Amino acid sequence: ASRGFNIDSLAVGETEHHDLSRMTFVVHGDDSVLDQVRKQLDKIVTVVRVEDISIENFVERDLMLIKVVSPAEKRSEIALLVEMFRGRVVDISLDNIMIEISGQEQKIDAFIDLMRPYGIIEMARTGRIALVRGRPKPGGAS
């Protein structure tokens, strides 16, 4: 915030190269804000490369685990919604159900809105992750 931008989402994880991790930042702003973000990231000594994929054709996903109140009489109703959103039930107990769902941010948000009336007990979301479609550019990571 002190630099004039806010990180909306941040995800970090290992890559196909055992000694490198990929950090995916989601930042909203005009060209000057995005340029400032790139410059700040390039200043970090351990950063190997910074790529802006916002103009590329890319696939993005968000992952969420959500635990919802689920009395026996509501389970089939909730299960139908999970199926419609291509989610998975990953745990079930006497009075609640845990669901895994992935997709674009809007899909996750829509699913959360549908679960609110049942009673959301707990949820955890990853930051968004993304990869550019097709082959990497020459000189890029493989």
C-alpha cells in the first residue's frame, strides 16, 4: 500500500524445477501501477524473472475448501449444487460437509453466495494461479 498498489492475490508453490518456486501476484491497476510492481519485484535479489501475463492467453484457477452446515435433510440439495459447480465432497460428518471447488474467481464467489444460507462454518482459499497457454516463448522456462 505504501508503494501505491495492493496485492489482491498471492500464491506460491514449487515448480518443475526443484530449486525454483513460482509466485503469482494479482494486482489491479493502470500501466503505471503495473510497471511499478514489476520494478519493485525486479529489485528483489532472489527473483529470477518477472513476467506480466495479463495480455497473454492464459488459464487461471483458484482453489477453495469450504465447510458448510449440512443436516441430513439438506445433504442431497447441497450435493446437487456441488455437482453443478463440478466440486467434490472431501469430508462429511454428522452435521457438516467439506467441499473442494476450483475455478475462476467468479465461480468460487458464486458458490460461496449459494452456500451462505446453509451456514458457512469455515473456508480457506488459495490465491489465483495461472499459466500461459501453449508453448513457452524462446528463452523462457520449459
